Amino acid sequence: MRLTSLIVALALLAAPAAAQEEDPTNDYPTIARADYIFACMATNGQTRRDMERCACSIDYIARIVPYEEYVRAETVLRTVQVGGEKVAAFRGSEQTKTYVADLRRAQAEADMVCF
């Protein structure tokens, strides 16, 4: 009886870790999601409903764009905002254009679903 209880307890402890490892949509750190939600709310409104929509949006984006690609696209977007000759390579690169295009496409889909 004690062995069975121990096996069940170990299985229950292992289940959440296994589920998290198998879920690729959960690879965005909480801080990245919070940053997105705060920026989204600054643009769309400061109500509880706006927060829910913004949370829905980042969750939707996380299902489409892997976190590494999200970071690359955000880095490109922030760098290009600086302007000047030094960032011209970012603007012209096909690779960076692809990162940004993928993120913008995911954001557009998220807007249709969540807003």
C-alpha cells in the first residue's frame, strides 16, 4: 500500500514538469510576456478588458513565433528605431526583414483573434 502511494505521488510530481517541457508555447519568460502586455496596454487602453486582450495577444503570438525569433525581431525593431547609418545593415538584411515580417504577421493574427 505504501509503495503504491509513493508511486502515485512521484507520478503527480513529475507530471507538471513533463507537461511544461512538452509545451513549446510556454517558452516565453514571464517578464517578456509582462513587457508585451504593458506596452500593449499603453497603446490600447488601461482597462481590465484591455489587459485580457493584450494577454491573449502575447499568448497567441507565443503559439506561432518561437521565443528566440521573437527576441530577434524585437531587437531589430528597437535597433531600427534608433536610426542613422549604423543600423542600415539591419534595415536591408533579408534575415532581419523575415524576423520582423513573421512577428508582424503573428501580431496581426493575434489582433484579429483577441481584439
